[in-house]
Amino acid sequence: MLKKVVLFLGVVIAMTSVVKADILSEVVNYQIAGQSFQGYISYDDAIKGKRPGVIVVHEWWGHNAYARKRADMLAKVGYTAFALDMYGAGKLADHPDDAHKFMQATLADINVAEARFNVAKKLLQQQPTVEANKIAAIGYCFGGGTVLHMARVGMDLAGVVSFHGSLATKMLAQKGYVKAKMLVLNGADDPFVTTEQISALKQEMKAADADLEFVNYPGVKHSFTNPEADDFGERFNMPLVYDASADKDSWQRMQVFLEQVFSQQE
């Protein structure tokens, strides 16, 4: 293992690298406002030169192996990915009560949540393998709602992709303010997302002149991309169900979407 420590915007960052075939993954320990966070950067070391960067925002469980897996998958298709930490180091839930507590604490002050996302974005932009002007973000569940919020407030991103993410908001997008194109991938039978919320999102983005593509998978429930969803659902009596077909299709749609939004920045 190779361990290195760098300074970033006055924040101490420690990186520990682990090579997986041609995929180089780095655990990133950093601090924001005196609080410790742990992220994860992944990229294909066989690719020479710079490439677009993609931020991965975790589910409400926290920064876990699933978020890192998605970062590795993004690396394998040619991006540098950073799975950020929105809760803080060690705040990883294995029960819905803790997940809800961590999520609510993070969202209690939306300015804090935005700052955590922005630090991660700048950290990714600083990586030597990244084209700093080509950054997108994807998110799952809580993370899906997070990336949609960043688009709503005008964060400078090429695009955002929400997988079974929350849609409701108290901060509507303003006309002409949304820079990022949006792809929302939703389970039509997800009880956490109502038809009213879907209609409201579409109307909101139309009024804001924002670019939104919405995909609704018939018969699909919440957390459809996570193979562990069935186990979580059974243990906690929650409507969480993995769907291999929707998982595969949504990942393919994301790849096409990212290729399009990054190519438009040439």
C-alpha cells in the first residue's frame, strides 16, 4: 500500500492506494470544519491523461462498500470517480433508525450539506487524472435526492443522475439557474415516491427551463440497484427489492447520459 498526505484548501487529506488490476483505488481521509470524513477515489491507471470525473453520493446508510463498488464500476468505464462521505467518518448505519438520524443531521442545515458536496467536488477536480471542467454526479436513495438538490441550486456540474432517489424539495429550481442536465431513474412501485412528487418534479423543471429525463420502471420498488436490498427489506420490513433488469438498464442509461453531457463540453 502507498500512503500519501496532501494539503487541499487547508484540509489535510490522507490517501491509501490499493491496486485492483488496472483500477487504482484510494481511501481518502479528510477534514471539514474540524470533522473527519472518509471518501474513496477510483480510476483506471492504464488510461493515460485526464478524463471526466464523477462524484458518487451514497444511500442513507452512509459511505459504504456499495458506494465504493459503484466508484470502481465508473473507473472501469473510463472515469475518475470519488465516492464522497456526507455524514462523517464512522457514521455508517446498519439499522434504519441510525440511517434516518445521520441523514436528518446532515440535512438539518442545507448549507452544511452543500459545503460537504462542494469540498468533494473540488477535491475530485484537483486529481491529476481529472479534467476539472468535466464533473458529473450520481447518487442513490438519499444520494439521488442530494445530487438533484445540487442541480436545483445551480451547482456547476455537467449532469446528475438519481437512482431511486427522493424527489420532493422545499427549494424549487429557479428559471435559468440549473446548469446540470438531469437523469432520474425511478421505480414506478416505489412507495417512497408518489405520483404527485413525480408530476411536481416534471413541472418544476419545465418551469425552470431545465433539461430533465425521467425513467419510470414498471413494477420496480425502492433500492432496485442494490443487490443487498432484499436482505435489508426482509430484516427491517421495508419495501426494498433488488431488480436485476432495472439495475442493468439504469446503469446503461447512465453511461449513455454521461457520454452525452461530457461530449457537449468539448
